[in-house]
Amino acid sequence: MEKSIFNRFSTFSIIEMAEELPRSHFRVIIVGGSVTGLTLANALSRKNIDFLVLETRDVISPCLGAAICLMSHGTRTLDQMGMLKDITQLMIPNGIFYTWQENGRLLSKCDTLNILEDRHGHPAGWINRAQLLQILLNHIYEKEKVLLRKRFVKAEHCPEGIIAHCSDSSSFKGDIIIGADGVHSSVRQNMWQHMKDDGLEERLNTDETAMTAEYSCVYGVSKAVAGIENGVVHRTMGRGFTFVLTPGTKNHFYWYLTAKMDKKYRIPHIPRYNKSELEALISRYMEQEVAPNIRLKSIYDNTTYCHYAPLEEAIYEHWTWRQVACLGDSIHKASTRI
């Protein structure tokens, strides 16, 4: 049995289960090569349950987005599947977590992530999202079961199971379809359509308008700026905005500017933003101090990548229907940077 590299808590590993259990004839079709989808694929693989991952993109780990913060309960789960060593090698070293008022006054100073590790026996920290996806992919034994350029279109229920149809006219038969395809989930939309076809349209009155957005966020990656200590997190809380500066790797760091919208929007009227709107928001806070003697202008002038998007929020009532189930952001989307 594989041992955890952390000895403060005994960790049950499911790695050995693949050797003990016979191959199941049950097949899970996972739509979405996301963190959620690939984690599920790893768990199924180690339990000898057949699976197939259908990913829309032509790569699993595109160099998009910023960092993701793994908490201790998450790294404990990944440790059980033998990934913790790879993850900790790429995790950004943790330092002090500072919280500032808009006027530069220090609100709090805490060694948050290291305290979590001490209390829970597993680390918490930041990792590049693309690197995490690559680790999850590397640990899947049957990589031929991860299919790229497969855009899910619809599910077809049949007596022998369920069929996933893709936009390229390919189709894949299984026993259950899992939607791990994010906030704008095609699986969720198709599940709702099947519920309507079964005469349950009234049940969806709440779900179909559940998604809202009250905040928007510019998230970016910038080159190192003099005066910012590696491993330290700075969060500035102001009226109508929050700015978070997190540690990065290879002389880069990650940042998030979250701002309150003019009103609370509800689907299908949640706005989408272009570059001019991004720059208009940034210009409002260019002179805001986001770390001691560091203004947002210094961060933005060194930006290598940034994107502006609404922060959707929703918790849906119907997570499953017949042979379809949704996981992760596709069914419970929260905004944690506010």
C-alpha cells in the first residue's frame, strides 16, 4: 500500500484497489477534461471502473487562466491517488497572508496556508492550473481513454444505457454520463431538455434562472515586480472592489481584481466583456496601492496575460436525472475571490 509523504495522519490509499478488483463492465462517460473530470477519471481508473473522457479542446492543459489554490482536504484526496509528490514539487512556497484596507492600513497578518497544513496534515497552497491538469492527466493509466476535440452535443437514453453524441458525429455508449464541463455546461442543458421531454418543465422554473452575477473579475499573470516578496499573498479590501496578489513561479505572479457590477444580473442577461471594458475597469484602480509601495499600475504594466469575465454564481436543485449527473462548477458555482 502506498504511503502518504505526510506521516502525521495515516492515509488510506486507493492505488492498490486497481490490482485487487476485476475490471467492471460499468462504463462512465465524463464530459469535460477539467480538474473535476480528470480527478474522477483517476478515481475510477484505480477502482477498475471503465471510463471515457470527452474534452472539447485540442489540449488538456492550455496555458490559460491563472493559479488555483488547493486546500488540505483536496491535497489529501490527491495524495490517496499517488499525486501529492508531483503536486508539492510544483506548489508555490507559502508565506504570510496580508489583508489591507483601501487606505493602506493593515487589517490582518496570518500564516494561513501553513496553519492549515499543520492542523490537517496535508498542505494547502497555490499551483498553476495548467500544471495541475497535466499532473492529473499524467496519472491516468489509460490515457487512450481521454479523447480530445470531442464536443458533447446531446445524450440519448436507451434500454442498454446511454449514448453521448459529439459534434463530429461520433458517439460513445456508456452506463452514465457525468457533466464536468464547467459553468456553461452542455450536459446540464441537455439534462434539462430531457426533463422537459419527460413532462417535468415546471420543476426547472428555478434552475433555469438560478445563475446570477453581481461581481466581475480581471485575472492575470504578471512578471515579477521589485518589492513583492515571493510566497506572500496580499489582499486589498475596498469599497466595491477586492484585489488579490498571489505568489507565482519562474519570476511570475498571479493577480485578481474583483469589482461589483452596477447591478445583479441574471441569466441570460449576464454581460460578457471585451478588451476596452477591461481597460476601463483597470483604469479606475491604476493608482490603488495593492502591496506596500506597489500600485496596480506597476502590476498591470508587467502583465503577460489577463482576462475579464463575470463571476457567475449558482446552486441548482436538480443535479441528476435518469442516467446523467453533474459535478463541480456545472452544478454548484461559487465565487471565492470576492
